[in-house]
Amino acid sequence: MSPPSRPVPLRSWWQRLTLVVALLALHGWAMAQGVTLQLLNAERAEDGLAVSFSTRFELPKAAEDALLKGVAIYFVAEVQVLRNRWYWRDARVAQAARTWRLTWQPLTRQYRVSTGGLHQSFDTLGEAVASLRGVSSWRVADAKEIEDDGRYYLEFSYKLDTAQLPRPMQIGLGGNHGWTLAVDRTLTLNLEAPATPPPNKPQP
């Protein structure tokens, strides 16, 4: 006859619970893959839908080394705006993407960030990376694509795009997580019609 099982001490249960909570926190950090999304919101304006976001991350050492060797580093933000439909699969009404190109200029000893045909130079890597971490009032949908009575949600992603690295580097990366910077979020949109300014008062 086997001896009766002893009750598990409360301390043991607390240690297990603490371990589970720590593992869940670690899992959440891993899902973010090195990027903390500090802000993500969407605002309706007269000309459409504008998105603002900000992130926090540090450039991996491997990416910094490649940058100083003349390799361009790319960051990409992507947004999809979808409309809920109860009778069929949700409809994608708009999508937008923005790319930032970060390079090192050895002649001027400056870092250069290029996006949408605009270029800006920085004296330090920290300043250059700071300019990559977010954007304000980015129009991702035109007014005609957003209906007043629709229910929408937004799928957002931001990442260091290793697919734009030179092909030999892509092959060499393999499962190297030192290059992994990415975050994905879904945002439910409660859209309201943009406020219209009051009519001009007649001059006395």
C-alpha cells in the first residue's frame, strides 16, 4: 500500500506561480521581438484616416557593425485597414507602407535616414535611430474609403526588414535573432465624423 501523498507547501505553489508569471512575461517580450510599442492611435480627419505611432528599441550590435561596413539598414511600417462584415470575410479597404533607409556616410562621418524622397543627416547613431522610431499623422486611408457607418480595425506592423539586406547576408543570417526587431498589433477603430469648423460669423 502506497503512503498517502503529502500536501504541497504553500511556498512551493507560490514559487510555481511566480515561475509561470515570469515565463508568460518572457513570452510577451519574445513576441514583441525587441521592440516596445509605446503609442499607436488612429484619428479621422477630413482627408481620411491618419495613424501615429512610436516605438522603443536599440539597434542590434550586428546591424550596427554591418552599417559601419557600408550596408544599408531598412525599417518598414505597414498598416492595413479592414472593415468588419457579418455576412462575409472582412474587407480590406486600405493599406499603406512606409520605409526608412539608414546608412553610414564615411566621407562626412554622418548617418543618413531616407524616407519618401526626403533625406536627413545625423551626427550620431542614437539621433538617427530616434528618427526611425515613429511617425505622426501618417495618412493611411482616403476619406472616400472610410464609411460613416462602418466598423473597422487596423492591423499594424513595424520591423527591421532583413529581406532588403544583400542576398549573401540574408543567407548567412539563418536563425540569428540578433537581427530580429519587430512588433505587430491590431487596433479597433471607433471612428467619428471629423469635426467641422463653425461657419464664419458675418463681419459687423
